[in-house]
Amino acid sequence: MTYKMNQIILYGFGGARDQYRVMKYFVIFDDNISIRTIRNEAEVLRIKCPSIEHVYAVDNRRGLRKDFEESVRQNSIESCAIFKDLIEREGLRIF
């Protein structure tokens, strides 16, 4: 994936019983992203995966994909919690 600022990534996180893992994510590619689009896509994530407790929207940035892949590769509660904290600080909570 190429680095572009007109991409919003939605991350759906599970709760403590899911070790704060990203259960699903979705990339919105659009030059005119609207709040309605973000909310609708976040709701679709929750419908597809009911174990999602929180959805965050974050701007795509260089290195974000690597941060995500690192949390998946390590597959520990610590790595997932660190990634969730990063997204909480950089992103916007939708649900």
C-alpha cells in the first residue's frame, strides 16, 4: 500500500478477553471523506465482528502499517495493548 494522507484507517479492537487485538480493520480511500462515511463503515465493522468493543479512526501515516504488523507478529497482550494505546493517542474513537 502506498502512503497517502487521504486514507483513513478504521481499527476495531476487542476487549480484555480478546487481549486488545485488532479484530478487523478497514481502509477508506476517498478524497472527500465524510463523517457519515466513517461512522457507517465503523458500524459495518461492528456488525461483521460483534466482539469489537471499540472502533478508532486514524489518518494513514508512514510506519503505521509496520506498527500494526509488529503487534500481530508478536501476538502478545503487551504488543496489542501498546498498539491500541498508539491508536488511542493518534486517532479518534468512533464507538
